Amino acid sequence: MARWPRIAGLRVVMAWPEDSHFTPAPPPRGRSRARLAGVTGVSLIVGGIGAIAVALLAQQHAPAPAESAAGTTGAGGAKGPVLHKSAPVSVTIPAIGVRSKLLRLGLNPDGTLQVPSLTSSAGQAAWYRGSATPGQAGTSVIEGHVDSYQGPAVFYRLGALRPGNTVEVTLADGITAVFRVTGVREYAKDEFPAKTIFGPADYAALRLITCGGGFDSATGHYLGSVVVFAALSTARPPAA
């Protein structure tokens, strides 16, 4: 079956065999994560919605993942801890200087993934609330733009991360989930491995997604996506 949803006018191609039985792991409660299958492959265009005029004029280029950073898309070893469900409120990535409150976004009426506003929220990342909360067993998804009308955005340097770097997500209950990066990869849009990125996991998995690759000035869109794979390694209790 093939589907061609659009976000901000950009067509995203998704396809897998008719006999595929890809079903994301159910969320701890309700049906929210079941909807994840409807947005597989969508986040690959985050940040690539034609809002790069300043970056183009200045010939700025976001860092691309090094081949040596490809690592693994899994847990990278023994499964780590898991946490109770608690919505995320902020994300910090020390290695690339990211510190952002997290928006909570869902789906558009047409079933496509919502993305942060380029005019008001390019500096903020967003958690897809149809995915697991960070630290739960399952796949949690955080997205962010790579650039905006004004220049670099929140995930501009995402491709510079390396395995072993940490991603810290503070939750509503005060706990900070600390994830270890296991791999950083760039995918062409027509080769985006949706099931690998959005599929169910039996450990606390985190995916960070933004745009990457070359930029097509004719269409105003990026040609690829940068995806960071991470696994929960530890957690810090609420500050006293």
C-alpha cells in the first residue's frame, strides 16, 4: 500500500507491502500510540518547509552526520531502565547547546503530523503526544526544525551528535530521563525507514528528527532527514 500525505505542501511518500502487518506497540492507556502508524514517515520533513531564505543567502549548512556516527538503531546493548508515564516538559542536549521547552503536538485533521510554527516556535522542539512518553517502554518521538526564516532553528546542529552523547528530557513529575545516543543517521526521503524509526520497541527508545541533506531551491524543501536514535540509560530524581 502506498500513501502520499502532505505537510505544508510537501508530499511525503510512504510504502510497504500489502501483506505488511506493522502495528506499533499499544500505549500504556488508550489508543493514542495506535495512531502512530498513520504518521510513519511524516516527521522526516520537519524543518524543511521552505523556510530557509536566510540560511541559503548566507550559505549556511547544518552539520551532516558522520559515517562513523551511524552506530545502531537499537538499544546498543543491554536494555536499560523504564519509567512511568509522565509527559515531557523540556529537552536539553549538552553536546550541541540545545535547551528547549517541549510543545505537545498531535495530528492534523488529515492525519499528518503537526509541526511547530515556523514563525513563532522555530526555536522550540515538540513531542509527538501520540508516541510513548520519554522513558516509557516504547518509542518516543521529538521533532524540531533545522532552520527558519531567520536562520538556524532548534535542531540545526542535530547532525553533529555522536554515539555516547546524552539527551536529557525533564518530565512533568520532576524526573529527568537521561538518554544515551546510539546512532545518528541521514536518510533520503524516498528511502526513509518508517518502521525502523516509528515502530514499537521493547525498551525506552527516543527518536529526534529534523530535516537534512541537500536543499532543493526549486521546491523549497530538503531532500533528506536526520534521525538520532537513543535509549534510556538512567534517570535523575526531582530536585529537592
